[in-house]
Amino acid sequence: MGPMSPTARTPRFTVGFDLDLTLVDSRPGIRAAYETLAAATGAAIDIDLALSRIGPPLEQELAHWFPADRVAEAAALYVAAYPDHGIAPSPALPGAREAVATVRELGGQAVVVTAKNATNARLHLDHLRIEPDVLVGSLWAEGKAVALREHGADVYVGDHVGDVRGARAAGALSVGVTTGPCAADELRAAGADVVLAGLTDFPEWLRGYLAAGEPVAEARA
């Protein structure tokens, strides 16, 4: 996926962000989309349980509720329903807009790398006026390293141990936030270098990290 807004500048550094439960509290929207899917298919989906496992690809969750030969069809129905049901109910998490803006204000590039379908991810970002330089969708865990390396990410911020794994696979500094399903100890055990309570703490952390004069691109060398 290309840049969300053109820029001629050369970034000093690049920070990647996950989307669901890192930038966006998408639980209300995901709940609404699952309710629509259940009504359309008659499937018995434990939506509360599904919400407790947000992070991995949609198809992985749907495999718990649909036979293997119906997962692709269910995923297509869910993705198609999501714009009408999933975007409006889902607020930005505290500090999300400011965290992305701070990266850009400090001369960096902000990249969103998410397992969510890129079209629906963009709808969230546009609706909430969160403005990264680049958006890449449909990547999970170590798969995120492909986009993180491509865009030269020095830091990757996420709420899930899968995000930690993606950061480490890309050689990026892993910053965990405890706004998703994974507790601080779980993120640290997975290898997170830094754990924050949420993105409200991120601008101060980033300024301090840069001020310390550490070579960001070599942080994990």
C-alpha cells in the first residue's frame, strides 16, 4: 500500500504502529460486524470470546466458528459489512492521534502495519483523522516484518505479542502498549524492549529516546 499523503522529505527515523487496540478501540465495531455476520449466516459466534482474541488475522478467528470450507465466504461477508457497521462505533484510543502526529513533527515517518484489511483500516484512519505517511494491511506477526523492513522502521508499537514478534523479526525496537489483550508481563516475556500503559505516554518516551542520542536505526544491532 502506498503513502497516504505524498511527502518529499527524508525522514530522520521511522515508527510503525499497529492499528486494532493500539491506535483504534475497534472492539465496538468488530462486535457490530460479528453480529451482522451471525445474523446473515446463522452461525453461533461467541462474540465476547472473539473480542478477547483481537490481533491475529480474521480468518484465524472465523475458523473457530465456521467449517473450513466456509471460512473464506464468512470472511468476505464480514469484510463487506465492516464499513457500514465497524467504523463509526470505534473511537481512537487516548493519545493515538497525538502519537502519530508527534512522529511526523519530530521529523520521522509514521507507518501503520496491521493485520486488518487495508481498505477498512484506511476507513478507520480517515474517520478518526489519524494521519500516518504509509498504511500496509493484511500482515500479521512475523509477516509484518516485510513491510517494516521495506519502510525502514526503527520502532514498532503494538498491543499484542504478535506485534512484538513482528518488530523483532524486522530488527526494530519493540514498544508494547497494554491497551489490548496482552498484559505488560506477557509483552515483556515475548521480547518487548519497552512497555507503556498506552499511547498517551508515547510522545514523551519518543522525545526522551531521541534526546538520549541513541542511533535509532541501530537500536537492535
